[in-house]
Amino acid sequence: MTAKEVSLAIAGAGVGAALGYFVFQHFLSRGLVLLVVPGALLGVGRALFSRTPSNFLGLICAAASLGLSTWLANTLYVDGLEALNTRDWLSILVGGGFAFWFGRGRGSRGYASSETQE
């Protein structure tokens, strides 16, 4: 991967994370806690900006997703992370999975296959 591709991937992940934050806040104002959305959109943003498949960038997106969603959950509840129930934790983990899946990019068959890795 070149520096330009990595820069595009980081920019895309940032745009996706910002969009995910605002979508999360929109749904939260309507009473829905969708902690899966920020992570999923982070991965989608990376995939749209940088089309080069990379499992490493997928892992970076998953880690960033877990951090973002955990931070949002921590600011949401007065008691912090101790107040999260199983559904909330599962939603955060599913968002991380989506971030990895989308964040690893698209190969020749619509996903990053082992044949397209460098």
C-alpha cells in the first residue's frame, strides 16, 4: 500500500466515524441506542475512500470502532461502562465486526480475499 492509499483509508474511516456519530446521536434523540452504527459506518467510510483490500486496515477499523462505541456508551450512561448490559456490549462487538468486514476493503469478489492480499 502506498502512502496515498493509507491516507485515503484514514480519511475515509474518519468521515465514516463522524457520520456514524451523528447518525447515532440522531437515533438517540428518538430513544434508540444503536451502538452498532458508528463502527459499521467507520468501516464503510474506509471501504469507499480506499478500494485497496487490506486485512490489517480492517483490524485497525475494528479497534477504532470498539474505541468509538465504548466512548459513546461511556458518555451515555451516568455510571459509565458498568451500566452497560449484555445487549449493549453485543451491539458494540457487532459494530466492531462490521467495521472489520467493511474496513478490510473490497477485492475482486466484493471482499478482501486472500488472493488479492499483498
